[in-house]
Amino acid sequence: MVKADMPQIRMVDTIRGPLTYTLTRKRVKNLNLRIGTGGEIMVSLPLRCPVRQADDFIREKSGWILNAISRREGRQAEPLPPVSREECARLLNEALLRVYPLAEPLGVTFPALKLRKLKSQWGNCHWAQGYITLNTALARCPEALRDYVALHELVHFLHHDHGPGFYARMDTLMPDWQQRRRALKSYSGALEKQ
């Protein structure tokens, strides 16, 4: 029989950087996450669950965790640095160049790239016209998130909607795309402040 043990300190790498948390095995039904008043991250894990499940949970919730800690400390989630127009074009073009080799073997022609300030989207695909548009606010986000949006738009050249085929292709090309999408949600304030 698995018994409760002493709390252990663990560190996991996330898209937003390393996070340290305290893991305690308990007689609980579900994995529980708490943020302490000092910003400490605590996870209670059911006795029979593998430790990697807690690590995966922290990775998945990293955006939410960091935002919760920031709110408690009374500051904005992540102050995003200003980016010049030239730097924005360079960063978003590099993202497209990094992920295009994933889509090229599937018959996707390299698209034209347009940059715009969009109010509610990170990007969109104009597959019939052969171009994608990326939000200029995306340049202020981490590289992994820029890559996710660029690939998302490239996959729309193959699947024009968000149906099962689209998500299956994303799973194949970028297995951690869902974690990246969740992390991107914590940057939604950048859409409003451009």
C-alpha cells in the first residue's frame, strides 16, 4: 500500500521558465493545487498517482500559476517589453522560418507574411490568397509562443477550420501545442495594450 510521505521540493521546466513547487502525497481523490500567500506553489497528489503527473500538471497550469502569483503581489502578469517595428518584423519572420520546415513536406507553400495590430486574434490565415497575418503584439511574447501561432496558421493551409483533422495535425507537428496555447492566454493583455 502506498503511504503518504514527507513533502518534497520539485522543479519543472515550463514554457515560461522553471517553476519550483512542494509536492505532498495525501489521501485525496484529485490532484490539488494551492498558491500560498507568499507565492509558494503546493500540490497534493493522490497516493497512487505517479509523480510525473504532478510535474505535467504544473507545466500545463504554468501560465495560470504565474498570473495568480502576480495578482497576489499586486503587479501585472508579465510586463512585456516594447518592440520596434523592425524588431517585430524580424521576430515574427524568424518564427515563420523556424516552423515552416514542419509544414513544407506536407505541401504547404511558403506564405507571404503580413503584420497587423489585431484586437482579438494572434493571427489568421488567408489560405486562398496565400498569406498569413500575425499580430504585432505576438512579437512581445516568448519565442515558443510565436512559433506556436505561426505553425497554427500554417496548418490552416491544410485544414481550413478547427476540426479534428486540424488538431490531429497540430498534435503530430507540435506535440506540446496545447501547453503553448494555454501559456499564450496569459499574454492576452498584450492585445489590448498595443
